[in-house]
Amino acid sequence: MKKIKYYYNTNTLRYEKLETPLRVTLLRVLGFLSAAIVTALILVSIAYKYFPSANEKRLMQRNDALKDNYYVLSEKVQKLQEQMVELEKRDNNVYRAIFEATPIPDSARAKALAQQQEIQLVQGMDQENLYTSIATTLNKLDARMSHQVKSYAEIDNFIKNKEQLLACTPAIQPVSNMDLSRIASGFGYRIDPVYKTTKFHAGLDFAAPQGTPIYATANGTVEVAGNTGNGYGNHVVINHGYGYGTLYGHMFKVKVKPGEKVKRGEIIGYVGSTGKSTGPHCHYEVHRNGDPVDPVYYFYNDITPEQYDRLLKLAASSNQSFD
């Protein structure tokens, strides 16, 4: 049975029945429900945070294991990357330098991300992103290894063809010069015999009687043989491969033809004074990757160390060239 409540009314000086308005009742009910809902949410959040379910525990353990595995893999990848960097340095600075091969640019090898950046990224990664990150890093490392394998294969070919490389490297003087008396002008800036101005002389001038044999200084293929109107008169250009080329100018007579294969020491023509020349001589140039280099550094097969030292001094003297 519902209890009836009364209150004392001071205005009427009587006890009157207490009646609660519907609005107040509704507000009390809503307040109670709101407090109950908030309390329930707080209890649920605390329970989820400090009392995870069995399934959540398994997922958390799996996630921790994945992160631990990722850190282990990252350390292994980092070590592999350090080893790759060392191999690439040795490849460019040692192995390829020995064979005078062009180093592989860094752009041809995929660059790896720093380990610290990877660790920072992993904090917000899910399982799929972890796999993607590891796969990306390993793909980059695989690309670098692939380039390295190709480089070592190329170096292996260099080793196999070392004898051929040496045969194709200019190594003797173009004319017989046992007493070292025939070098008339060296490489560098010299006085032009015609214009009497200082000009760059791209080779060596060997003074010799007309008709003196001129020899190929390395194995190769004749590219030019004759007079092309460039001031060299009758001249021969030989492509030796491996970036080497030689030029023999002002010949009296050319003995070879374009496309002909020649060997080191083979006669390719005879000393003359054709073209822009002031006397019988052989103008000799050595080119490396298209640029002229001092030929005096390529006379190591037919002279002694003492003769080579004397040759360097003769070639370095400032004088007037023959062409």
C-alpha cells in the first residue's frame, strides 16, 4: 500500500497532503538514470583498462610479440644495411678502382630509412602496416643487393679479361726511342710554332727522320686512317676499348685502313711532316674516356725506371712544339 505523506502548512495552520508534481518526478528519474549510466561507463572503462578479457589479452600478447619480432628484424636489417654500405664502398673505391671502372652511382642503389625513424613509426602501426614496412625495407635491401651482384659479375669479367685489358692499354712509345733523344715537345701549354702563341699541346712530339716506322702502342681497331683536314695531316686514330684511344699524326704514309684490327708493336705508318707541321715528327696523343691525358704516363713496357724518370724530365721541359 502506497504511503501518503503530509506536511504542515504554516499559512493554513493545518496538515495537508504532500503531492509531488509530475515534472519533479520526471527530473528525479532522469537524474537517477544519468548518474547510473555515467557510473556504469566509468566502471566499464576501468574494467576494460585494468581487467581485459581473455580475447583482449591474447591480442595484446600477439601485438607485443609482433613488435618484439619487428625490433629483432629491424636490427638484422640494420646490420645487413651496414654490411651493404661497406661492400658498396669497397666495390666503388677498391675493386672498380683497380680496373679503372666507373663507380656505380648511389642513385642506382635504393637508399634505406634510418632505424630510429622506423622504430618511431612502428608505435602507431597495426599488424598489416608492420608487415608492409618490413617488406618495403627488405625490398630496398634486395634492390641494393641485386645491383651489387651485377657489379661483382662485371668485376669478375674484368678479372677474366685482365690480360685483354692490359693488351689494350697504351704501354710503349710510338717510335723507337731507346736513347730517349726523340722527344721534342711534351704535353701541356707550349709555344705554337706557326702562330707563336701559347696553346695547349694535347700530346707528345717525337722528332725522327721521315720514313721512321710508327707503332701501335696497344691492341685495338683503327677508326681513322688518312687526312681529314683537321691539321694532323695523314694520321691514324685507334680505339683500344676500355675507354682508351690513341692518335698518331703528320705521317708520311699510312699503312692501315679503317676497321682494321692491330696489335701492340705493329707498324701503322711512317713519320712525315704532313698537315700543320714544321718538321718530320710523330705527334702522339692518348685519350681516356674521350679526354686527352699525358702520354708519358703510358710508357712503362719498353723502358727502365731510370729511363722513365729521365723521360718525365724531358717531357716536362717548356719549349716550342712541332705542330
